[in-house]
Amino acid sequence: MTNFDPESIHDVKGVPVHSVHRHDVVIVGAGLAGLRAAVETSAEFDVAVLSKVFPTRSHSGAAQGGIAAALANEEEDHWEWHMFDTIKGSDYLGDQDAIEIMVKEAPVVVREFEHMGCPFSRTPEGRIAQRRFGGHTKDFGTGGPVLRACYAADRTGHALLHTLYEVCVQNRVRFYPEFYALSLIIRDGVCRGLVAWDVINGGVHVFHAKAVLFGTGGYGQVYKITSNALANTGDGLSLALRAGLPLEDMEFVQFHPTGLYQAGILVSEAARGEGGYLINGKGERFMERYAPEKMELAPRDLVSRSIQTEINEGRGVDGQAYIYCDLRHLGEEKIMSQLPQIHELAWKFLHVDCVKEPIPIQPTAHYSMGGIPTDIDCRVLLDGKSKPVAGFFAAGECACVSVHGANRLGTNSQLEASLFGRRAGKAMVRFLRETRTWPDLPADSAGSAIAEVERVLSAKGTESVGAIRNELKEKLSAECGIFRDAGKLEKLAGELRELEKRYRNIKIDDRSEKFNYDLLEAIELGHMFDFVELIVAGALRRQESRGAHSRVDFPERDDEKWLKHTLAWKSGEKIVFDYKPVTITRFQPKARTY
Amino acid sequence: MATITFRINRYNPDDERRGHYMQEYTLEISKGNTVLDALNRIKWEQDGSLTYRRSCRSGICGSCAMTVNGVNRLACETQVLALKSSVVTVEPMRGYPVVKDLVVSLDPLVRGLLTVKPYLITKTPPPSDQERLQSPEDRAKLDGLYECILCGACTSSCPSFWADKAYVGPHAMLKAYRFVADSRDEGSREHLEALDDKHGLWRCHTIFNCVEACPKDLNPTRAIGELKKELVRQRIG
């Protein structure tokens, strides 16, 4: 292996390497995970953050309802209760060692946000205010809903994200805004940096790093109806796959119960946490048939299945594919003080005044429980089990540690992203104190990235990226959505192979290098094909129903055969599977009812 | 359903000779379609070279601020039919350097922001195992300030900014006041330091364009007024 010389690959096929940057830490993604890690590492090391959008545009900012922590500011609460709820919510697929760390450290992480300046809503005593959320209960599930979600009105993600950005500014973190990661440089089990595209000016840049963190977020854009931003295309997952790493539990996709009808935009669970009802076309609060105790505050997988069942059986409003989220009985004052953004979104997108009218909603693809397998210190695992890649870390939605198992509870994602971003930061600090020099860069570091840009910019086919992507989204929603079965999944696997063939024959309208989203969207679509195949194949193999993975042909949870995590690799055209056991410490699996 | 003509500013930095020009696209628009939906359909179905920023689609990320029929708005939350116009003109926000088509440089926005030390400044260490206390009344003083999404619509609409590119801009002063007004902040002098300047607070001539332009209904002019009062208080006090 030789030291890297950018001149040696200059002008390969006309796409030059613009420059080589060297930092101790390079973080990809400027959401809660990436920025929290940047805050943690920037006091001692030289940290760069790359983000495909300007940092405060990251999708963490769209989170609304809250961040979970058993602060007990409003009423009795304990981390043990939070732990039980998270495990039961995960349908016992969450790893209990990681969950225990998360719920124990949660109060520290939330209070640190307050110390940084986050404008949390307050109790009359001046403490951080807390509200109810689905699946969060008292007394190990035997009591009622508990006030656990710490919030800033219904703009909690926005408040947390901007606070972290502000601290990063104070800490002089080096930002590379609108840089798009193209490939990881991993050789011989050592991560050496990555290659990225400068979106604004064009040009391939090599980032040479001792430690790389992925906080690249989710992939809701592979579904037709989604709460996710257009930037959420799952690039990080596919970059890991292409570097030869496995992905874990990709069949578990969360559908949020309440997306605005047709747009899919999130209506926070806080709407139900504050007392909102779900009403079908016949005017019934139908949740009493599915979760008689917890009603609207049952976990998301159960509520989404209930709504979809109502719609499928013709009890949507006017027989259409939506039902109502009704807030009217909360009154104008509570809606405007606690749920102002919901009011604004319903008005701007559906012209519905939720003080006076119910909001049309439908389930919307929201969150990926699976992702890049890591240990409890966010070190990415080469074999998915125990062998870390030196210098490569992942946290937040793109990672699978796994605290959410088969279904995530609301407010646990902002917690996970922040908390494991912080843990990743601490782990990187320890790693960097022992790592004095940069690993060698191989001479062909940028080869695959340059080839990819060149492939798209010189595309001479006939197929439209937009049209193929639309078909992919429609098919995935129809055949790998809330309810799944072998017939549909097998059909889908074949359709995806056909679509991917068409993708190899795309055309491109914009061949310039500066701010070329035509180029980016074509590359993103390639990423989608890479990891979507694993969602479908994993869903087909898992012959049981657990959490968000609901097989009509295998309606029961099967602990004997399937109480295990899926690991999947790409090997040429083939997908290779392996499995690993779930870490169970305090709570043995039992039947899951609400 | 209505047939709408979109007149869109095109500018390719690689073709300086052609410069800026308007290109027309026609779409059938239904109720519920936003300007962003329309741009997406043009890009995905008619012309992949059309370039604009977008991400969240729900008015919280601030990417898609642009000028629609002469007014700065977020494309994602602007209903096309509500514009009541068969021709919709879409241009990049004025005042900022144009990168391509509808995309502007965010550099002036960031530069302005950094001058006000946009972070909580404290001297007293926080309690080690609990949060700082803040009364609901003190917290309410941050409403109308912390919601800023840094879209840049306000500063782009400001004639003072058009005339003075070194002006820090209403977005930065709204952010400064978000910290000055925070009961936990102990650095109001530091936030204000750079603003006592001809490119700072005194460049604002209370034109109120920023208030009209803000898609989140925030009031930078009021924040600037409060900062001026605070600065005067510090000077004579």
C-alpha cells in the first residue's frame, strides 16, 4: 500500500480529484447523531462534518413530539420502566444491554441539551416539561401512560438540531455543507476515510481520516407515502454494503400511524399523547377493538395495522384510504400552545383547521429499525457480530445497535440518535488518543467514486430516473408495506430485478458538474436498489410476525425459530444471510398485548 | 384541475454568455399541489436539468425558500391554486448570489449569523445533575424567536441588505435576540458587540419587509427593536 497521490488519478475519465482533505474525524450527516458526535469530539480533535444538505436542513429537525427520558419531572418514573417499555415495544428483538445503556443515560443526555441552550417547554416549577407517548407506561406496562417525552412544543427535533448546530459553531467544527458521500475507503478491516462530491462546485474530494462516523439517517423515500425528507434515500446503508459490510434487521420498517393524507407528512404522536382520538368513517374510536387498554397510545406498529385494517375493510372515511385524527375536544388553547406545528401543517397542506375539523390521516413510512450493525460503542462490525472495523463508527437511524428491535417507540429515536452520537463521540476520542497517525490511503481510493460519477454523467440510455423511482416506490408500498405475504414479496423481488435492469439504461438531462441534482438523484436511485433488495429478501425469509414486520401468512411471533437478528451481505448478485442471537438480560420474552 | 404555466428563472454558471433567462413549463395542477410538487414534476417528467433545493416537504428544513410571484415563500408549503394566477413566476431569492437556476449561495446568511455568536453564552456552570430552571413565563419569551428555520427569506427581502452586502441581516438579529431574551444567557454584550455598527442594528430602517417575508410568521423587526433598546440601555446604564 502506498501513500496516496491525488495526481496519480487526476483526470481519470475527465473527472478529476479536486483535493485531498485530512482530518482526525470525518462525520457524514449533520442530524442529531452526527452533530452530537461532533460536539463530543471537537474539544480535543480536528472534526469535519459533511452533509448532503446544509446542517440545519437535516431531517432530525422534522421530529416533533419529544425525546424520551425518565426524568420524573411531572410524575413518578424510573429507567427500569422505560427499559421494559422499550423491550416490549421492540417485540423482544431489541438488545437489552444496549437498551439498558440508553434508558440509564437518557436523563444525562436530555439535561445536557438543556445546558447547551435547548428551549424545552417547562413545568410550572421551571423544569423540563414531559408528555405522554405511545407505548410509554408506568409500572412495567401495568399502569397507565406515563409523562416521559421531554418536549419543546411540537418542534422538539428542530429545537435539538439547531441547539447542536449552535454548539458546533461555538466549537469551530469544520462544516462541508452540501458534500455528498460517494464511497467509503475500507481496506484490510481499517477505515481510512471516504470520497465525496462537492455538490455546489462539482468535483471529487478525498477525505483522509483516522475515524469516520456515519450518521446518515433513514430511507423513507423508497416508499410512496412517507414522512421522510427527499434527502432520506438511505445512501449510507448502501455505501456500507458496497464496502463489503453487512446490514442488520432490514425487514423492520416502521409505518407511523398518522401521516397527513396523501402528502404523508408527519402528524406527531404528541397529537394523541395530548389526548387526540382516532376515528374511522363510521365515527368509531376503533382502537378499542385492537388495544382496549392503551387505545390511541398503543405502540406504532399496532396502531398502524389497526388503521390499515379499518381502511382495508372499508371503514375509511367515505370508503377512502384515510381516517381521522380528531383534536377538536382538546380546545384551541391547548392545540395552539402544545401542538402549534400540527395546526400549521394541517392548515397549509390540507386546508383543515384542526381546532374545528378532524385531520385526514393515513399510515406513512417513517423509520428504519435496521441498519449498519454496531456494538454498544457504535463501532461498526465487519462480521455483524463481534469484529469491529478499525476507525469506522455509526449512530442514529442508519445504525442498528439494536435498541428498537422490531418496532421503535415514539421519542426513542431522538434519544437514540443523540445518545449514541454522544457515545460514538466518546468512543472516537478513546480511539484517537491511541491512534497517532493516519492509515495509508490506497492509490485507487477514489476509483469507484469517480467511475460512478462518470457513469451517470455520460449516461446515454432512454429510461427516466424519476419514472423508475416512482415505480419502485409504488411497488414497495403495495407489496412490502404494513402487511406482507410470500406471494407479494416474491413477485416484488422479480419486479425489482427488472427495474434495476432498466436503471442501467438511464438518460440524464444535466451533464454539468455544478449543483447537479440530476446526477445526485441518479446515484441515489442506485443506492435504493442496493438496500431495498435486502428489505424484501429479509422480509421473505422471516416467516413470522414480529413488531412492524407483519406476515399475513405467518401471523404469530415465533420465538423458537426467529428470536434472532438478520444479517445480510451482498455478494455479487447474491444476498448472503446470517443470524445472531438477541441479547436478553432482564426481561424474558412474553406475549405482547396493550 | 387547472392548466398553469410556470415561468422559471434559468441560469447555468457554465454558460455565462446566456446568463439568466425565463423558461416556461405547463402542468395540470390539482387541489393540494404545492409549488414544490410542481417543480418536482417538471424535473422528473419534463426537464431533469431544472435545479432547486428541497428536502423536508413540510416547511421545517428551510431548503426551498424562493420567490414565487414576486414574494419570498417556501415552495413546499405554497399551494399553487391559492396563488390564483394562471402564470406562476418562480425566481431565486433576490440579494444572494445565484448558484444555478433557483439555487442561491447561503454564504451571506451564514456570515451574518456567525457575527452574533449564535449560541447560549453562560458564565455560571449549570447544576451537575439537573437542568437549569426557567419559568414558563421566561420560556414564553422565546416563542416567536426559536422557531426560525434559517431559510433566508427575511434577509433576501430587506432593502438595507440589497444596498449593503455587509449588513448582518434580520435573520441573524432574530437569532441574537433569541439568546439575549433567554433568561439563561449571560452574554448579551457579546451577542450585541458586533451589532453596534453601521452594518448591524443601525442599518435597519424598520421597513418591515422581513416580517412580511417570513414563512413562519416570525417578527425580526420587533427583535431588532428590542435589541436596539437593549443596546441603548447598556450604553447609558
